[in-house]
Amino acid sequence: MHHPPSDAEARRAVAPVICYPTGTLPRPDLNLYRKARESARQVASLRIPPRDARAFEVPKGHFFRISCPDGSQVGDLNLFSAADPGERFYSGKTRALHGTHLSTGARMWSGFPWLRPMATIVSDSLDWYGADAHGGRVHDVIGTRCDPYTHHLLTGGQYHLCCHSNLTRALDDAGFAPDRAEAMVHDVLNVFMCTGFTADTGQYFMKASPARAGDFIEFFAEIDLLGVLSACPGGDCGAEHSSDAAKCHALCIEVFAPADGALEGWSPPQANGYDRSHGLSRRD
């Protein structure tokens, strides 16, 4: 290890700069959404068995709720545009805009070249949790999803109920060919998961989720959505994942349609306005 220079502390003391100031970021009209939600009626409900996943659809202008009906359970969520599954959730840019963990008012953004809101969080029963003494927070966009490849790398074992595999099966069940289904799976929103980074080594950690039976997170669909949700094999992720040892519970998805006229003035977000020229004309 190299010796620190004489001005090491001065270098460390440099103030941080927010990479993406969000003062000009378009804001959701949460008051409109909440008022529309009051009039909404349930139009679909789906139960996801432990250590499994299911696909679901949500029309634009509808709400969907993910809940723990029976007990604490972490879920891994992927979102796609139902019209073009090539447009999918971009966890990295969402993290850059909203932080490492999401709650009410944060949005799930799609990737390039669309870069538009796919869903907006309108209610979160765990919004009281904040940050704990370990730096843990809930609903992260840090972790990628548990997967059989990392499991094999670390243990040499074969395990087929990791969230990556669960999501692959769910997309296969939704009609996508197996090879395409796996390629579609992407970094997730870890619903109900409590995570952070250790202060000493900077390692990603998980701890038992504070969610209990009845806890939920609710979204507004900004565009027509195809979603897939996995009930993680780690259960509440308080001990381990990618195993059959953890106590696991089901998750529930409910879709709600607002009353006619309840969203007056709202329109689905358009794809990003960048012209996609990338400066190529400068080569001429």
C-alpha cells in the first residue's frame, strides 16, 4: 500500500458535488395521482408463490400495488414497455437521479434512447423507515438480483430458484423464447429489501426486511407496462439468499383502474427529446 501524500487529508476534505442536480427534473403530480387513486377500482389480482415469479400487465394510467400478504418477503421487479420490451427499466440512471433507495415520489426510468418515467411510486407503507444505524434503507436500486451464475462462482452449486432464473421462467411463460427471456432480465428494483454499504469495506449488505404482513408499495403506470416480479428465495433476506433454507412468503400484485376523468390533464410521457445525432455530423 502506498504512503499517503502530505496533503492527503486536504484531498479527502474536498466537498462532494451532486452528479445530476434534479431541480429541473419533471415532477409527478402526486396530488392528481392520489385523488385518482381514491376513485380507482381493482381490476386484477395476482399471487406470486414463494421462490417463483409471475408476469403481469398494467395499462397506462392505472395503479399497481405490490404487497406482503402473509409475512416479510423481498421481491425483485423488472419493468418493460408493453408496446416494445426493448424499452426497459434502467436501474443505474434511476439510482443517479433518485438515490440508492426509492420511495414515494421517485420514478422508475427507462433506458436509452427513451429515458422517460415508466412508473411513479405514489405510496409506500415503509416510508417511515428512513436510514437505520447501519446505513440500511428499503427498496434499493443497488443490487442486481440473485442469480445462479454468481451462486455457482461462489459455491460451485447449481440452484435454479434465484430471482434471475425465476424472472426468466416468468418471461418464458409470458411467451418469450427461453434464450430471449433470459437476455431480457435486467437489474431490478429490490422491493422491500433493506440494504446498504458497510462503512469499513464498502461492501453491499442486506439485513432482515422491516416489512410485515400488510406492507405495500404502490405505483402509477406512466406507460403501458409489462412487469415481472420474483418472490426472492432469501425470504426477508435477513440471513442468506439463493437457498431453500430461508422462510419465504408469497407476494401479491393488484391492479387498479381510476374512474373516468379522474386523470384529466395527465398524458403519458414522451420518449426523450435528444436528437440522437451523437455529433456524428462533425466528422464530415
